[in-house]
Amino acid sequence: MCSVERDDYMQVPDRSETFRGRGAGFNPPNRFIDSAYVEHDDVEEPYVPSLEMEYIPDASKSIIASNDSPDLSFDRSINAYRGCEHGCSYCFARPTHEYLGYSAGIDFETKILVKMDAPKLLRQELMSKKWKPQVVFFSGVTDCYQPIERKLQLTRQCLEVLAEFRNPALVLSKNALVARDIDVFARLAEHHAIRVMLSITSLDAALIGLMEPRTSRPKARLGALRRLSDAGIPCGVMIGPIIPGLTDHEVPAILEAAAAAGAQYAGWTALRLPHAVAPIFQDWLERAVPGKAAKVIAKVRGMRHGKLNEPDFFKRGRPEGPHMQLVRSLFEQTCLRLGLNHERPPLSIASFQRPGEQLGLF
């Protein structure tokens, strides 16, 4: 039902005021549902998606997700929340909300499914003899430290379970709230079982306020990075995503700021616009940075062989073209100059132990 091309969607009126504080400007049709609300000029009160936050119980029976994607660096992940209040306009995870019967637009930011049993389920899965200790990634889909985490603390409780079992974890977030859990990270760090990354897209607080409306601002993220580093927690920065024509020029500055805050390593990802993300992001560009919209889209097509998205494994995470080659080189040279990425802190499963079990003598 949906195409990645913006022109195939309904025309969206300017709602910069109506949708203040949201990354998406509308609810695109769900590609799995044949019917949808559409707007017509002849109605007095057109349909407008609700901006009220809804936290919906998720009755999932398991919490550790697995993937067999050959181009991802992790096999197991935990997502206590489905949907993300951060509302990043470019978020590649938006289409996952369509599997639940919602839209990838405003719905993704306002209808958050919550797995209240996540810590209990995690304990059950780790206690099972079927579980083989391995790294578990937090924020493999949506951010594990989105605003509701401050109240519910599901991510913290899951980390406490992992610390009890000494099972390694890799954490990625755009929220400075991650520094709240330094005490749990410290317990994991004793067994070389934790790495934490702060995702920083731009150092421009005004741009972040428009593009990632409910995330922590760059200064706060750098502050969290400093707190993690000072506490001895292995930590780094993820520049993700790099948006050509909009944020790519900031790569050296972000790396320099992160290194000054104590980052030990760095990574990056490029903008991806799968399915409904393309029209949502294009609409955002036209509303937020209209003077740069055409330039950004042209550069995205330039790194995706003329398309807005490249879904194939390995290709989706490795954009091509002369411009992205320059960006990649700039990233690598800056990391070399700053001493980043010489060696990433290892993650070990050697100390894994189920509560109540005794280690063998030999």
C-alpha cells in the first residue's frame, strides 16, 4: 500500500504549530492495512492524530529477541518499550509500529507499548539451561532510556538482572538518563561485561530540538558521557545517523567533543529511510529546514544509487558514492588523530553464573 516515495502519500498540510514537540508531522497509512484516514479540503474538522501519550501493556511472553541479520554485530537484544517517545524524525524503527496495527508517524511517538514483565521474563530466560551466555544489546530497535524509563525503570531492572548473572551488555541511548544507572554498570564492569554508547547526531541544540524533539540535548549527552568515563565505565560515542547535507560536516566536532568527555571509541551509521520513514522525514525537512531539503534528499539518493533506501543486507549500512567516501575518510582520520578506536574494551562471558550455582573447582 505504501511506497518509499513521498509523492505517493497524501499531501500533508503545514502543521508546525499543531505538532510542536513531535518529529513526525502526520500519520502515514499503515502498509498492512487497506483503509486509512485521509484529509479532504471540504471537511470542517479534518482528522488529526492524537498527541496524547498512551502507555499500553504489552503481554509478550519473552524479552530476549534474536536476529539472524548477517550485517548486524549482535544476535540478542532487549526492548522493554515498543515505539519511542523521543520522536526522531528519521528513526528507522518507525515501520515496526505497523506490525502492531499503528502508524509509523505520530502513533510511533505517542502509543508506547510497555513490557512490564521484562525483568521477570529476563530472569526466567537466563535461568534456563537453554541460555548460552552472550552479549545482549539494549536499544536494538527503540531507545531503552526514553522518557517513560525515568518512572518505570524497566531497563534498570533488566540491567540489574544481567549484573546478578554477570551477563555482558552493550547499551546505546540518546538520553542522558543512562548515567542514572552507573552503579549497575559498575557491577558489570567488574567482570568486563559492559559498554555504553551515547548517540549524538549533532551538537546544534536547536536542530536537535526539531529533529529529535524529546531526546536529551547534546550538552547533556556529553555530560552523561563524562560521568560514565569518570566512573570507569567503558564508554563511547555513536554518530548516528549521519545525515548528508545536514549534519555530515559536524563529524570532527562531535568526535572531538566526545573524546574530551572521555569517550574511548566511536562508531557511525548513515541515514536510512525504509518504508514510511521516507515520507515522514521528507515532510520534516520541508517544515524544519526547507532551504536544505532538496540538497539532503539529493545526497541521500547519491549514496543509495538514486533511491531513498537500500534494504539489502550489507548495502543498507554501507552507503556508497564519492560524498560518503569522504565522510568515511573524515571519520577515520579524526578518530586516528584523537586516539579513538585503537582498541575497544572487550566484553566477556567468562564470569557468567546463575544465582545459586557454584563454580566448578576445576
